[in-house]
Amino acid sequence: MAEAKSVLKELVVLEGFVGEETYHKLLLPLLLKLLQDKEAVNLTRLLIEKIIQDEAYHEEAVKKIIV
């Protein structure tokens, strides 16, 4: 679990370079390669799926405001 926390902290830098919209698309495949502990991968998958849902909601909200 400590490894998962370490990886997530380091990936925060990645978001700064690629932006929020692309970050979640890159994050899950990268984590699946880096993390070998099944429990950590499953927890991380749940977290990323929540992030993706939140991003979809924000994208729709922005579209409604713009249109």
C-alpha cells in the first residue's frame, strides 16, 4: 500500500504537464504496469474511476454553460 501512495504522489507532477483531461487517460494504464499488488491496483482502479466520473461531470457542466 505504501508503494501505491508513493506512485500516486509522483504522478501528481504528471497532471501538471499534461492537464486534467489527459491525466486520467494516462494514469490507470501506468498504474497497472507499476503496481503489482492486486489490492493496491484494485483500490487505485476505484479511485481513478471516480476521478473519471468527476471529470465527465465537469466536462458536461462546462458544455452546458458554454452552449
